[in-house]
Amino acid sequence: MAQIYFSKFNINSEIYKVYDDDGLKDKILKEVFEKIDENTRHTEREKRRGEEEKEVTYKFCNLIKNSKNKVICGRLVKIYEGEIQSYDAKNDTVITSNANNCAASSTFYFDLKSEEIAFITRNALGYNQFNKYFKALVEKYFEDITFEIFLENNIGELKEKLYAMSRILSVEAVIIPPNANRKDFARIFGPSEEEVRESGATKVISKMEVSAKSKNALNIGTSYFDRILLAIKKGYASLVAKGRDENNENCTVTSEEDAPYKATISDKEKDDLEYFSIKAENELGKLLKSKQSEDDDDEEEN
């Protein structure tokens, strides 16, 4: 079975204008839907372990757009120079040759109404690369707008792993202003809400730590960390926590690597665009429902 991962697509550079103009977010997302095409390419040089730096190209292909539902299904493809092996039956050996058109592709389903992306990964195209180059390609269509894409997390699993750490010595979080509305902005940034907005910051990086030589540990059962976890749950943040495990060994918990939200799909059907669309739509519905349920629980507690 293969894994489907999910990411939240966020408008970043114009977010404060979005708060002040009710129609601006929909206008930008409409432009994203219309402009994504199969002709645009993003090329840069990458270096794989033990190899020389080589040129790698990313592009979209096999796009299917549903104008009524504002959904795009297709593939993000990575094109690169690599080795191809084939079996020579006559000589009972393996032949290795170089090719400049090797490819790795991720089938994706982009729902612009919910601003969510469901996608699969490959050995040569992991979820960090997918998010990075999906963002890079979309930004090529705009001169003055930037976006952020955060991997969706299983917040319950993340909490379990954080609380399983014996001592948390440092926590670094990257948080962006929410795509949704000012209500979420206020909930996530709390007392610093107005200061963040007045500064014009579109990304906030915070770090707290205690000395490893002391016996102290960070207390994550506070409102400050609750707001960070809320931002992660909403798809607006990522987190890295470092500390000690039960054996007093160094350990690290990251929201993306240790607790991604995911679903399964058969290897046979992960590249079938029609089936993937149906499966992704269903799984995204579950993700959005779980987020709404958690929101209702939070409001009841408050």
C-alpha cells in the first residue's frame, strides 16, 4: 500500500490585505486555478549524496481541471539525469546506462475551495520536495504574491510523541498568519496578535530553550504551546522539539517527519487519476471533518 499525504496551501504575502478584503482570497485562488498549466517549468541545480551537482526540472503534467468544484488533479513531475539498469538475458548480466530524462512523479489532488492538497510521494520525490516545488511552480505565475505550503499533521500522534519525551530542552516553531480569517489569527497569536499584524510579518519563527546542563525542562502544557499546536492542526505551522528520551539519550520530534496526517491507497491505483481523485476527495472530507470536530471541542472548553 502507498501513502497519501496532505498539505495546506496558504496565501502568504498578501494575507493582511485578504483580512481586509472579503473577496481577495477567492480572487487569488481563482487566478491560481486558471493559471496552473503544463508549460511552466522550474529548474535548478541539485546535488544528491555522492554525486556531482546536476540540473533538475519540475513541472505539472496530465492536468484535469474541474471548474465547477474548483479542483485540479494531475502530476508534479521531477525530470533529472540518472542511471537506468536493464537485464541482459543473453549474457546474464545487468547493464547500467545514463539517461537525462529520468522522472519521478507525484499524483496530486488540489481542492482550491478548502485550500488542501492530497498527494503521493516517490523515492526521488518526497513530501518536502513536493511542497517546495509545488510552491515554486505556482509562484512563477505571480509577480507579487507568495505562498506557503505546510504538511498536515496528526495532532494527536504529535502530542503523544511530545509528551513521551522525558525532557524537552528546546522547541522551535514556524508559524504563518492563517488563510482563514482574523478569528484564527487571534486564537493562534494570542496576546501578540496586534503586534504581529502591526509588524507586517508573514512568517513568525519562535524558539524557546533551557540549558541541557540544568535539570530544567520546557513545560509544554501551557497556553503558549496550545496556540502552536492549534496552528499546526490548522495547517499554518511546523515544529521541531529537541530533548531527552527515557534513556536520557538525545531525541528529536518534528511535526512533519514524526506525525504526518496520511491515508493509504493501493499501489495499483495511486497513479490512476480518476480513482485517485475519488479517493483523495473522500480522505480530504475526513480530514476537514476531524478539524471541525476538534474546533467544536476547543470552543466548548473555552
